[in-house]
Amino acid sequence: EVQLVESGGGLVQPGESLRLSCIASGFNISTHYMTWVRQAPGRGLEWVANINQDATETYSLDSVKGRFTVSRDNAKNSVYLQMSALRAADTAVYYCARGVRWFDPWGQGTLVTVSS
Amino acid sequence: IQLTQSPSSLSASVGERVTITCRASQDAKSAVGWYQQRPGTTPKLLIYDVSTLESGVPSRFSGSGSGTDYTLTITSLQPEDSAIYYCHQFNNYPLTFGGGSKVEI
């Protein structure tokens, strides 16, 4: 079964850092772009960042540039989102998804709450 | 590219035909997809490249459009179609989603 499982979310204070992980099973991520999408509580979907197969290209939302870094370890079949200088506006469920143009499948998400 | 969906919510009966529109702020070059998010679940890919149904998606779902205007149609609404539907453009960065359309039965 093709599956993505995120972890690493939690409650942090503004300005702090957090690293999200996404581990894939049922397929090899080395042949796929991988993407992070977030959803603030009660809100819609927002694309955050993606990374190509060999990590030579990454793209991210302007509001997270310089604060969030997406990376991957194909040997561990995992993708990561390093988040720093977190803001209240970053509070959301963060989903990992396979693909660059359309996204399938999605993980179950991990909740990041930024609050003092 | 900003995506504006309408309506933001609708209520329809089982068996009815439902249409959701997605208007892009500029030509999305047919790089448009649709996702379904049922309450408490993760988004699910329904359609990509305007009209290509993802494997396993019922044929009552269809997509159409070009340029700046795109449409998701459900020809015969079923109880399990109660969800929020999002359009998505992947023509250029930043990739964007519409604000969502909530369908209630």
C-alpha cells in the first residue's frame, strides 16, 4: 500500500524551530517530486514547498522563503521540512504529498501550533 | 495565479447535478486539478489536467474548461459526495488552490 506518514508537529512558541518528517512506504520516493501543503484550522489548502528527485531544485512559498527548508533522504525514503522563525500564521496541519503538478497520495498530516 | 471558486457552499439533493466553477486570475494553461476533502480526512485527488479522472474516481465526476475558467461537475450527487472541493493550478509558482466549495447533501 502506498502511504505517507508525517511526524514532528507540536506546540512551539513564536520564533522557535521545528522539523517535520515524512516517511513513505509502498513506493520509492527517489523517482518522485515531493511536496508539502498546509491547512490552517478551518481554512483551505496552501502549497508550501516542493523538492525534485535528487534535491537539486526546491521551490517554496514567498512567505516561508528563508525560514523553511525542504530536504530529502532517498535512502531513508523520507522528506523533511525544517521550519524556523515560526509565526502564529504558520499554525496549520502540514501534509506531505507525492508529486509536483498534482498530489497523490497525501499523508494524514501533522499539526503545528505556534503560540505563546 | 489566484483561483476563485464559486459557489463557496451549496446544498443539493441526492441525484441532482452539481457544478462548481474555478476562475483563475490569469491563463492557467489547462494545468488545473480538483481535490475532494471529506470532513476529518485528507484531501483526495479527483481530476488532473482539467478532465482526467484519477484512477478509482467515480465517473459521475467530470472536469472541463480552459484559459481562466474551469468547472467540476457531479452529474448525480451521492451522499458520500458531501465534502469540500478545491481547484488547484500547477501552471506556475507559487502553486495555488482555490478557497474551496462546500457541498452539502
